[in-house]
Amino acid sequence: MVKNEIDIRVAGNIRRLRDERGLSRSEMEEGAKLSFGILAQIETLHKVAGKSIQHRVGKYLKVPLEEFYKPLKPAKHVAEAKAKDGIRQSRKEKEYITKLTAIFRTKDTGTVTAMTKVIDTLLKIPDKRLG
């Protein structure tokens, strides 16, 4: 489990670099020769990106290791982003996201919001076995 600011910074910068290049986690894992699911664990702060992982990711992305230690930009909260777009969250939506954030043990509300969309979509698909 990640506990210090440096590990959080490394994880955040790995995700930033991956997002900037439009890579999925599986594409980056394959390209950097990492085991399946390792980036998800790193990006959700359940695993530390050690020097070996940093070297592999840095080599694959062609960036120096110093890139992983840059200060992170403050994350925007989903509610603030939605408010700027003219979309407001209901109290129920905020509670739902807060509960899922606790369940998935992440502070990344953007990921939780994406998860809620997937869950909502799955709940709308009729289960043919039941009817």
C-alpha cells in the first residue's frame, strides 16, 4: 500500500503520461513488459511503482525517470468539472460516488464516476435468464 508523497507522485505521473499518450493500461503493460493488472494497482495506490517498474515504463514511454517525480497538478473534483459544464450533481449522485469511492479505496472521483456509468449501464441491460 502506498503511503508517502513520492509514491503518490510517481503513480500520478505514470497515469498522466499514459493518458497523454492515449494508451490503455493493457497496452502500456504489454509495451513495458509488466504483469497484467499491475498498472491498475499502481494507479489506484495499492502497489508502489518500484525502480524496476519505473525503468520499464520510462524506457517504453521514452522519458527520463525524473519525469515520474514532477509535482502533480491539483486534481479537479468531478462536481467542479460538471458545474463548469453546466451539469449539477444531485445529492443522491454525490452520495453514490462517495460510497463507491470508499468501497474502491480511491480518491480519484473521475474513475469512480466512470465506474458508476458502467454499473448503471449494466443495471439497465435486461437479464434474459430472469424473464
